Amino acid sequence: MWNEPNLAREWGNQPPNPAQYVELLKVCYQSIKAADPDALVISAGMATTGTYSNEVMPDDLFIEQMYQAGAAPYFDLLGVHAPGYKAPRKRHLTKWSKNPSTADGGFLPSGT
């Protein structure tokens, strides 16, 4: 549901607003589930950034504030942009998934 709401450009150049995103997510979730109760609703993937300004909010802070605003009941899966800035280019996703704290760069398919 949407893409990179932690960027001002996605808000018509207004500062990112996790609580407003949750309100949108809630309406969408309820509408989607009314049309198809088995549909899976995925939250937006965030732009991976550690910067904080009126133009961008760090992805982890945006997600934390989404939860604080009551987002949990309004999505089935948390959307992410997997590569991020911390993963090494030759890191295997299957190895990282066993220990997420080691993520530090891009991923290659298992066995590559």
C-alpha cells in the first residue's frame, strides 16, 4: 500500500507523516478486506535512509511511529525494500535471513 511514504515527495512535498499514513492504510485495509477478505495487504516499503529532515524521515523511525499510531491491525505484511544501505553486495539472502543482525549490503540469490 503505497511506496516510500517516509519521503516528502510522496506527500506533495509536505513532511512525512506516519500517523496520516496509518489513517490511509486503515481505510485501504478495510476497503480491500471488504472486497476480498482473503487478500493480503502489504504496507509501503520505505526509502532506506538514516537522514532526518523535513524532506525525509529515517525508515526505522517512520515504521516505529506507524506502530505507535496503531498501524498493526491494518496490514498483513510489512513492506520493505530489501537491499537497503547496510547489506554487502555478495551477501546471500538465505544466510542473512538466519541472522538478520548481520545484514550489511546487497543480496545474491542462494547458491550464487
